[in-house]
Amino acid sequence: MKALPLSFRIGSVDYVVKEIEGLHDSGEELLGQVTYHDTQIRLNSESSECRKKNVLIHELLHAMLYEAGYDEQDEEMVRRLGNVLTQVLTDNDFGFMRE
């Protein structure tokens, strides 16, 4: 299986992707987390590969919304859009976008 990309440019900012063993926040286990001040996307390394991809898209959506000026975000909306966007990106060829 192909490795996940190590970074993504969103707007004018590069977000670095890191896999973290036992990712937690305030004692709660997390699947993923984006932090805007240090432009990092952290994924729980213990998740399955398909879960990591889905969580990566979810965290990328958060970062895109933040860089577009949306400081307040609806978690349910991001979760739903992330699930659908993961499926669309997985099941379709977007090579035409670079041509």
C-alpha cells in the first residue's frame, strides 16, 4: 500500500502529516488532530490504513475551512463531508485536474 503524503499545501500554508502512537487530547483517545499554530496534522498510528485515509481527509477539511477564514466549524458537517469526500476521492480518477 502506498504511504500517506508527508505534507499538503492549503492556501499559502504547508501542513505536515505525522503519525503518532497513542494520540490523545485531555485524556481522550483521538483518531486525528489538526493544529493550526504549528500546521500539523496528526494521525493515530494504531488506526487501520483505510481509517487513516478517512481521518486525514477529515483533518484536511478542518484545515481548509480554517485557512478560508472559518474559525468556528461544525464538527458534524466536517465528519459527514469528510466521509463522502473520502469515498469520492477513492472511487474516482482526478488525473484530469492536473492536465
